[in-house]
Amino acid sequence: MKNKADLLILNGRIATLRGFSDKPQRGSDFGRLGLTDGALAIQGDKILAVGPLEQVSRQVELSSARIIDAGGRLVAPGLIDPHTHVVHCGSREMEYGMRLAGTPYIEILKAGGGILNSVRQVRQASVAEMVAQTKKSLRRMLAYGVTTVESKSGYGLDTDSEVKMLRAMEILNHIQPVDLVPTFMGAHAIPEEYKDDSDEFVRIIIEDMLPRVKELAVFCDVFCEEHVFSIEQTRRIFKAARGHGLGLKLHADELAPTGGAQLAAEMGAVSADHLLCVDSDGIIALAKSDTIAVLLPGTSFNLMSNYAPAREMLEAGVAIALSTDYNPGSCPTENLQLIMTLGCLKLGLSPSQVLAAVTINAAHALKRADLIGSLEEGKQADLVIFDADNEAYLPYHFGINHTWLVVKSGKVAFKKHEEDYCEDRYPNCSGS
Ligand code: NIG
Ligand code: FE
């Protein structure tokens, strides 16, 4: 008895990204899209078969399937955004003028703005307010083809407010289609009340926060940076987090080379992120490890700073993923497709590589590559059909949304809206 499909995608140029569920793409493997022209059959929330239509119809009973004709368009795994601060409150455009006038990001933070500005807003907000604001962002992300998003706490910086942020994520996972992967980031900044005693704040993170959040989060992240958390403090937090069963992630070597990449590799972190200032020892340490380098070129673009040395990393054998870093300060955009363009233009990656960096390698950066990141039999049916013939067209035609349709867990979750141009008001411009 053949399995019965309930959804069939036909005539797709399918970038399967197959064959890398147990290891990320690196070196000469980076950018292997596993392209196949054909069909993809889904049952429930799982992929049943992918390949030429004759092959799929031999494997699967298709008679009762709803059919979507992709018309030769590019079909890719649902995009994965593996580093975001999507849950926050309000915005920070009031600091934009300062940044445009040249005030460095870290100086704004040291003066009590930046992250601490968002902390004041989150502490005052209710869970419902945070859920409402984030839901809008997640809809926008879904429209860009994103089906899984990592989401950090870190705008609470006291135990109750950190728990509040993680509770908002828990609720969001039940009321909208995009999967959120929660990360506890109590070590995102030193709150004003501990600015003269950061070690005491680290103690609170370890003794008070971690035991309260361990069931709500999957990962623990630290902003390891000069004037924020030192290598030694990060190590202490990481040891405690690991003891509670949390995976590790690190904001590493963003503003200065502090040895963050080495620490991430040494402690078996799932990812080391940012890495604008990583040195050659850091690159070697990452290349020898399973730690994924999550690069965030949108943050460099928006902060008008340098970019991570992606080519050097690639040549050394580091596994690379890309992400928006969506947050209200250093990178206020939900548009992962724009980040793919920056990955090509500013990091020197190819269109195939940036697609791998936001699918299979991003799945590895969340330890979910057994479930998502490629279009293979048995995996979760998360996919995006782009209104594009090939992968190069996505970063090339930049700044627009290429999504034609998104399937999330086997269900159509987004369809491109055919704009209504009010042609009755301009009858001579109807184009027919
Ligand atoms: O990843 N670098 C630290 N944290 C965030 C920024 C958060 C914010 O400015 O609100 C980042 O860039
Ligand atoms: Fe970040």
C-alpha cells in the first residue's frame, strides 16, 4: 500500500539541499543545492517524496492530493533565521540620528541607550503587548519565506522580565505558524542597577535566572565583548547553562577580537555569531570544531561597520550560516532575502552558498537539521516557492520580496497577493 499524499507541488525547480542532515555544508560542499526538476509530495506535516514526477507517482498515491503547479519556479526549503531578537517592545528610531552623526553603537549603550533603552520598554510591557508586536514581525518574516526563527530574550535583564519574554515566545509558538526556537540571553547587557558590579549580575544569571528559564529555553547566549561580558564571565555562565541542559550560542568578536570564537569552539557551542573582528586563531578554532559561524551582514550594513571575513572562514573550512539579527537597534529588518544579497555583495558568497546558509546550515545552527533545512523524505514540510527561475535571481534582484507561496508544516501559510491597481480609475493604463 502506497502512502497517500494530500498536497503535491508540480513543475518545480527544486533546491533540495539533500544529503547534509548529519553535517553542515563546508568547503567545496558549501552551496550544493541538490537541484532536481520535478515534484514534491506531502502528507500531513511531512514530506513523502521529492524528485521527477514519474518517480514520485511510483512511490506515492497521488489521486486525492491537492495540486499546486509551481510553473517552473524555484522551490526551496522554508528559510531559517538562526539569530534574532524578534521579541521586543517599541522601537529605537530616536537613536538613528545619533548613529547617523557617527556615535558608535557601544557608546550609545554605555550612555544608557541602545539595548538598555529596549530593556526599559520591555520591563513596562505586558506579555500580551509583546505577543502582539512580535506576531506582526513573524507575519512579515513568513511572507519573506521564513518558517523557523531563533528568538532571544535579553531585554528583561531581571528574572521576571526574562521569564516574561520567554513566555511570550511560548505563546507565539501556539498562535501563529512560524516556529520559534527560544534562547535565554540574560547576559545581553549589564543593567543599570549592576553597572558597577557586573560579577554580581553574573551571579544572579547563574543562581536565579538559569534555574527559572531552563524549561523555557533551548539555548543560552552571551554578549561577550569589551565593556559587556568578559571571556571569564562568559565561561562561568556557559558552564552553568550546560549543567541545566541548554545548548550554547555566543555573540563573539563583534566589536573587538576578544577570543570569543575560540571560547565557543572550546566549549562546544552550537554557533558563534557576528565575528566581524575574529582573528586567524579564532578562524582556525572554528574550522576544527562543529560550531557554526552565523554571520549577520545586515548588522554591519546598518551600523556602517566592517564585515566578517567570510571568504577567509570559508577557505579555512568554517561552516557558515546567515541571519538577519533582527532587533530594534543594530539591525531593524525582518527581510532575510536582503541579507542573502548582502551575503553575496559584502561577504563574497555565491547565490548557491547564501541559499545553503539560510537553509541547511541555518538548521545546523539550531541543532534541527534532522527535522528542517532540506527537502527530503521524512522531513517537516516547510518550503517556499519563489517567483524566480533560479537561485541567482534572488540576491540579484534585491530589496524586493520574491516569495510566491509558503508551505509551513504541510499547510499553505502565505500566498503572494496579486496587487489591485484600481485600473477602473485609469482605464487606458490597464496594460491589456
Ligand atoms: O546582535 N550585539 C548585541 N546584541 C544585538 C543588538 C541588540 C540591540 O541593539 O537591541 C545584536 O546586534
Ligand atoms: Fe544579536
